[in-house]
Amino acid sequence: MGTCELCNRNDLETTVHHLVPKEKGGTFGATALLCIPCHKQIHALYTNDEIAARLATIEDLNRDEKLSSFIKWIRKQPPGKLMKIRKSKERTRKGR
């Protein structure tokens, strides 16, 4: 159990998020420990190209308009609650 570096909730299962996606050269780069909902939300909203180009730090992720509203909401949720995360309509239309 740990703390999510994005939403700062405690006592929850975390996953390793490569700040620059592995397929974009981030295999041995910086990582962050994120809760499952935050990690899934990043990948539901953005492609690996977008993440590598402009969301490669925790600060960038926190400043992102789409993610900031999710983070504000998720902080109010209990640590054990897992929710269904869907790809954004934008990503679905792109066929990704």
C-alpha cells in the first residue's frame, strides 16, 4: 500500500507509471507511483505521443485541464473504491 503521487490519496494500491512511455524511450526514465484510477485516467485521455510530448512530469499532469478536474474529484473518493475508466470520446473517435 502506498500514496499516489498524482492525487495524494494514501493507503492504496499503486502502479508504476513511466512519465515518458516506454515505447517513446522512457523504459529507463523517471517513473511515478500512481493509484490505478489515476493511471488509467491518464491513458484513457491521452495517447503515448501526447504523454511524451507534454505530460512527462507530475507537475505537467497536475496542471493539465482535463486531468485536474479528475484529480479534484478522485481526492474525495475512498482509497478502496475502484471505478470504471473509459477512453475519452476524442480518443475513441481517433480509433485508438
